[in-house]
Amino acid sequence: MHVNTVAPPSEDKRWRIVGATMRKHGFTPDALIETLHSAQEAFGFLDDIALYYVAQSLGVPLSRVYGVATFYNLFNLKPQGAHTCVVCLGTACYIKGGPQILSALEDATGIHKGETTSDKQVSLMIARCLGACGLAPACVFDGEVAGKIEPDEAVIRLKDWTQNEPG
């Protein structure tokens, strides 16, 4: 069993949660995904400091930690907005209008996929597949799947988030 001798990057108590996850798995490289998930749950995203700490603590090359963090869509390397919109670009959604939805949302927000608006209200992301192919094209608005959605409907959903008055 590997014993972690790496000190947390700061006194922030959230590092205890991350440490507990690694300890539970004996600081083994097999704990990588669960540890990254724990760090993201605690901090909201995975910055370079978190990736380096996890790599050192689990005895895993930083390149592998970064590779895992960038491969899986569930990990974010930047802070996310108050609201998230995920546009599915899997085969069924792509064919039925996913790219047009993404384009309309990018035009409406002034950001591109993987970015967050300057006011930190909306993050726009893509997924390779949501597993809701029968609902194509589909988007996820703050965790709620919306199927058979048109570009203008998606834009209205986003505008509802950015307006103080009920739409």
C-alpha cells in the first residue's frame, strides 16, 4: 500500500475530502478517476494545482492525470458558469440538428463550446452522446434533458437564465 507523503496545496479544508478519497483507495493509481471526481466536486473544476497534487499523491505521471481529465467530458478544467448547457453532438443529434443548435447558442451568448460567458452566468459545452438518441436533437440545461429541441427554443432557454424577469 502506497502512503501519501504529499502535503495538500493549501490549508483549504476541501483538500481533506480529496485526501479522504485517496486514502480510502490506498493512494493507488486505480483511484485516479474517483479522486479527480472528488476534487471537482469539492472545488467545482480541476485546475493545474489540483491535477499536480493528485498526480504526486497517487504516484501517477502528470501527463496521465491530464489525459484522463481532458478525455472525459465530465471533468472541467475551468470554472463553470452559474448555468450549464450541454449540446449533444452524437450521431443521431448531429444528423437531426445538433450543430445548428450549437451555432445558435454560440451566436446568442457570444461564446464558443467549452467557454463561459464573461458574467459567469452560462457555460456552453458539448457531449459526444447523452444516451438520449430517441430524443434527438437533445441538450441538457442545468442537468435537465430537453429533447427534440429546435435552435430557437434552446436560445430562449438560455435567455431565460440571463434575464431577471420571468420570461
